[in-house]
Amino acid sequence: MKLIYITEDHDVIRNGVVQYLTISGYEAVGQKNIGEARAAFAERVPDLLIQDVMLPDGDGFSFVKEIKQRYPHLPVIFLTARTEESDRILGFELGADDYISKPFSPKELMLRIQALFRRLDETGNNGDNVFTYKDEENVMVIDDNEHVLLINESPIALTAAEWRIVFYLASNSPNLITRSQILEECFDYSFESYERVVDTHIKNIRAKLKPGQWIDTVRGYGYRFSGKRV
């Protein structure tokens, strides 16, 4: 049974989400502030964190940044009333897998959670999938069984969303991949307003995939993985 934490200060929302998730077969635990969430993490790390942003004892963005430094592969869904595009982009820059604006329907939240876990299960159970790529001077190894990515034998810490994007681009190399394709295949949604989210993820991925230039931009279209399969 997967464990889900819900950090939300609004009692009705928090208790409602916990109840809905429990009925749906998950182990759900709610925290009303960051202090309680931090204490819960000290006891047990969940399979998913659903995080509000505006909390009485701090900023949810800052808390997720803190948690991601310790658990980079932890899936995170922001659940917040802050609907500005800049806030949504910031959430994804911090490694969030999804961003749901209030008000929301429990059914929508459940569909997003199920889609997220399905993507994680699919990328983690694809058989004996270990791939090697090279550029002019560097070697990248992608182990889809263990969710490990190495460059010149050094491990690279990617978030769950970043992993899906890299694996999707590499698996389809040398084909050009559009932003909408990345959204549909890696995030299960294709709203035009989210296309900047793809650019944000690519920016973060490029900063991590050093040395080497592994992802090319095709202006006006999308991206192409430039490593050569060995």
C-alpha cells in the first residue's frame, strides 16, 4: 500500500483528501503545517507528497526544496490556491511532478495521482533495459530498471519528472520531440499553458547532465537527444 502525505492547513480540504485517498486504497496521512510534515518525514518517507504552498509556519515551496535535496526522486504534487503562471513554473523548477490549483475535484486529484504512479511503475518495470549513449567525449548510461543515470560513471540525481523526460528523449533519439509530445507522454496533459513547464524542466536537466551537451533545442519545434546509442 502506497503512503501519501498531505500537508494542508485547511482542515476540511486535508481531511477530505485523506478520506478520499483512504477509500481509494492508499495509506494517507495529513499534516496541518510544515512542522508536522517535517516530523512525519523523520519517521517515514512517503511514496508521494501532496503539498500546499501557503502554510501558517512557512512556505511550501521552500519545504519542498529542502525535501528534494534529501529525497530527489520523491514525487510531489502541489495543491494550492496560487494560480499565477510564475508560481506554477516555480513549482516545477523545484522538481514537482504536478501542480493542481484550488478549487479542485477529488476525482481530478485521484486521476493525477493514479497517472503519476502508473508512469513511475512503467519506467521502473520495463525488463532488462540498460542503455549507453556517447557524445564526443562523454558516456551516459541509463539504467531503467534501477532508475540510475550515470555520466562518466558518476551518478546524476534527477527528479521523477526529469527522469521521464530524459528517458523519453533518449528512447526516441534521434527523432525531434515537440513540447506537446513531452507533456502528453511524460505528464498526461497537453495544455498549451504548460509548455513553458517543459522548457523549465529541460533547463534544469541540462544543468545536471554535465559534462556534455545531451539535449539540442530545435527552435519553434522542440528538443532532440543528441547522444549516440552504443
